[in-house]
Amino acid sequence: MGKRGLPHGARRLLGYHVSRKDVSLVIYSRDALAAPLRLMCEMIREIKAKIFRPDVTRSGMLSEAPPSKELPPEVPEILEPVHSDSSEGSADEEDDEATDEEKAVALWLMWRALGGPRRLRWIGHVAMCCIRELPLLEGDFLFKMSLADSEAVFKARATACGLADGDFAKLKAEGLETMGMFAFSCNFAPGAASEAPFVELVEKVLGNPPTVKQLASFRRLFAESYSAVASDIKTQIETTDESVARKLPAADRAQRLKEQQSRISGFQIRGPYEPGDSLVDRSVQMLEQDRLSYLEWGSCVSREHELTTNTRKDNSVTFDNNGLLRMAKRDKITPCDSSSELQVRYCLMRRGLALDQAGILTYDLHESLIEKLFQARLTVPPPNYSRVQMTQLEHADRKFFALLGEHTRAGIKASAAGRPCDLAFKLCLECTDFLTLLQPRPFAVQNYDPPRKWRKFDDNKGGGKGKDKGGKDGGKGKDKGRQGSSDFARVPRALLVLGCIGMHPQTKQRFCYNFNLKTCQEGANCTRGAHMCAVKGCHQAHAAMDCPRKKTS
């Protein structure tokens, strides 16, 4: 780099050295190495194109040919991570072949020429000669959760500031695609005494001196970018668990939904399927806090539900980081209906779409969780077992997210290996603690009272007084209130006329009379008896009033 004549500042940063006056600038800048890396890449391109030859004498280092802006025709092979010696001047570096460092940078340039930043994710270190290709994680915006890191918001604000499309394209060609990158693109802050660094940056981007209108538009866009970055940093520092969820900008929200609609097929993400703004905001806040939390079924509202119901502001008093009281206003959204299986299915699908938009969990994986829950619900239970109830599904759903939270204690933000929730999903789905909650439960059996001594009587005798007289049910006499058989003991008259008995003839398990009369509200937790048909000879999983074998007269 010294032979090529790179600036001292760039050479110092590439060698991991910083002058004292630039310490704060490098610490608070996200892209301090952007300009030095571009200079280094340009030098390597000249070496590959035989324009700059560092191994020859000083008189022949630079070729007479003009610098080429195109990449060399040959494409290096994909490199494995290589750890080379950092010493210079060895005999191996005198070969004509490019070093591993040059191949790595040339490979990155090839990716960028092919649209790499939008189709490939890469990480690595130029000094370590390691570049790793990563799969695209469901959209380019998933790593950009704040206002300063959103490309859609940056484009929308550039248009609002009066920047022409051609000027914005030039700005984007320089790699300044977000407010965060634009705010730290030069050593200038709004309100400084001299804006010479900023004007120099604008001239470099446009390629010629800017007009008054262009300079004004760039000034406004730079001021907004600088303020957005400062606001994001302040929000990250002061955010607490009780903080109100930040709302996504309209441009970023629309871009997320549009990208998701083009990626997910099989149904249209609209109407009851489109997740509400409050649901998406909670999911994004979950990612910003880097902590997984459970989204209740009732809170998974649709956008249509938010528009058609009233949203009110709830005032609450909370403590800030300094221990001072402050009034916080939260949007109170009316919970959606989740009483039926279809409505629960809609709620879970909206939750999966919201988590997918936030970049926490892939929608396909969340859909497999929904299929697992409803498969257990629709499975026919074995004899003497009840069908899996909706309360069991809710408990299992909560348990699944509890297990997922245990496996993602280190955070839920995507890394080089992928999304933590995606990686731990299969382990949680196959966990015994989760699967146990989806098993059918046996019918509840009522505890019997100690047997009482009854006077023996014939089955042919009725319950009233007199001999060989049927009598009336519940009539007078010594056998008052008793029927002729124990199977008919204490059976309501409404069920007797249908031909019902009091207990199962084989298992001696009593039936729930309220279930057969279609008035039981306890479901699988009923303690009155088995939820089976009490009609003699039937005993199926339906009420006696719906039994085809019941007596009609």
C-alpha cells in the first residue's frame, strides 16, 4: 500500500492503528473502514489488471494503460478460511499468483458486481483472509430494525427532501443506502463551523459541483439522518421492559409486507390473514430487546380488526431510568375472538407472519407448529379417552415458547449461523414436555359413595306402593324414589323416556346426565361422569338427545 501511495490515514486504519485525534471518530463510526477498503480494493483490481505491478522496479510499477473500471475476466475459486502469516517480505510473496487476501477481496468484488449484497450475505475479515457465504435470511431488511438502518425509510426521506432519482442513485452507488451510513459518511456534524467535508462528499457523489437546490436537499437529508441515528442510540440506552413499543415507519412497514407477499405463496396476505400493526410492532420490539416473549392468542389481531374496532389510550404511571415518575400512554387494542378452531387458526397464522416480518422465526417453521397443534386436536382418541381440548392446545403452545426461550437465552438476533429460533425449533417441537400436553386425557370418573344397604326387591316391581303394580316414578310407598334396576338408579325422567341407563354395563362407569341433555359446560374436566351416550346399547361419543337409537315415544 505504501508503494501505491495510499493515504496515511487509510493505511493506518487497515493496519489497526488509530491516531489520537481520530479515536472518538473511529469508536462511534460504524463504517470507518469503508473508505480504506474501497482504496484497497481498487489497488487490488489494478494489480489483477496488470496496471499496478508492485513486484517490479519503481520505474515500471505503473503501466501506461489507463485504469480499468472492469473486473478481470478470470474469477477466483471459492476460498476456504485460511490463516496466513502476517509477516511481509517472504519469498512466497514474490510469486506471480495472487495472495489469499487478494483473492478474497476479488471474490467480494465479484459478488458485489452480481448483486451480491442483495442476494448473498457475507462475513469475514480481510486481514484473516476469511470470507464466508451466508444464505439470504428472508429479505434484505431483516438485519435493519431501526429507523436509521432501513433502506425504505432512507429512500422515502430522500424523495421528501427533494432529491432527484438520479442523485439518489449516485448516492446509493457509493454504498450510502441508509441514514446510518450517510450520517457517518464524512467528518461533519450539523451546526459545525465549516461544512467543507460535507460539500466535498457531495461533489464526490455527484461527480461535479452541486447546485444550490441539490446542496440544500443533501443538507436536509444529512441533518435528518444524523438526528435519526442520535435518536436510535438514545432509545437503545433508555429502553426498559415497560417501554411502549415503537411503531415502525410507514415505508418500512409497507416494504416488509410487500416482500412477504411476494415470498410466501399459497394464500393472499390480506383480510383476516394480514397481521395488525400492533402485532408487528410487538414482534419488532421483541427483536430489538433480543428477548423472546409469548404472544397471546387474543393479542394476535388482524389489520382489519384494528381498523374496525375502537382503539383507546390507556394512561399509566411508570418510573424512568432516573427513578422519576412519568406518564406513559399505551394503545389499548380490543382482543380478537379466539373461541372457535378456525379463529384460533387465523390468530396463529397472523402471529407467524408477524414473527416472520420481524426476522425472529421463519413462517414455514411456525406453520409446522400450527399443524402439530391441530393434528393433535383432530386425532380420534382411543376408547375411554376424550379428544384434545383447545385449552390443552393453548397450554402446549405456551410450553413450546417457554422451551424456545430456554434455548435462545443468548439472544434471538440472527448471526452467521442463522436465526437462533430457527435452529432451536426442531428440538423444542420434539421435546417430551411439549408433546405430553398434546396427549388425549382419560374420562373423569366420579368417586363412588360407600355402598348403602338397600332392601332387595324384584326387577318387575315398580317404585310405588302395592304388589305387582308398576306405580309411578318417585311415588309413595316403601320403595319411594327407586327404580326397578340399578342401571336406572337416579336417572332423570327426561333421559328415561329416551331409553337411557345410569352407567356403562361393562365398565360400571356412570354417565354425565348434563352431557346427554346437552347442558354440561365443564368439558373434559367434568367430574359428574363420562361424556358418552346413555342410551342403552349405544354408548358412543354423542349426547343421548342426538342418538339415533333413542326412543321416540
